[in-house]
Amino acid sequence: MISLDLAVRLREAGLTWKPAAGDRFAIPDRDLDDDVFVLSNMTIEVHELPEGQVIGFNGTTEWALDDVEKDEAIWLPREDQLRELLGGTFRRLERDGAGYRATIEVLGATHEFTALEPAEAYGAALLHLIETAR
């Protein structure tokens, strides 16, 4: 799983989230920074309201939250989602000592990103891709 810090940087760079069942997210600045929530069709789901999307907590132990605006939540994309977002630029993921190295290719140039976890390496590569596309 990517770190909250990297997820925030991806969002600030312009990564948009279209919430779907199975997506993980965090709610920073509410003393919940270390908690990870998962969208589900039963307990935590997205509701479309005239004011925008809200994430509703339906009868769970998080009942005190009731709901939060989607923009208050930070998406924590999974490894497979990050790899999919890299699209045709993705070349490979390989072990690199104690960690992993993700390699992407953009306009003929190869870029490598290392991290302890595959998702972090993919996330760093995606951040690079988004930032250089601006």
C-alpha cells in the first residue's frame, strides 16, 4: 500500500479518484491518519448528492463519522490500480536488493523508481509521469 504522504502528493499533482467498491482511502486531519477504510457496497459507500459525492459510513463502528465529503478523503490506490494508471509507459517491476524498482519509458527515455514496496515504486513513477505531463 502506498503511504499517505505519496497519496497526498499524487492528488496534489492532479490524480483524480472515481470511487469504486474495493478502493482504500484515509481521512487525514481527523485523528484518523493511521486508519485505512475500504469502500464496500454494504458498510462504506459513495452517495451522489446535489452538492457532490459523499462517503457514507452505514452502521459500522465508524458510525460517529456519518459521512465525509469525497474531497476530505485521500485515495490510497492499490498496486494494480497504480500499474494500470502507468499504462503503456510501464516496462517492468523487479526486485532491487531489499526493495523494488519500477521502470517506465516516456518519449524514449527510461526512468527508474525504487522503494521498499512495489506500490510505492509504482506511485513514485506515476507521480513523475503526472508532474512531467503538466
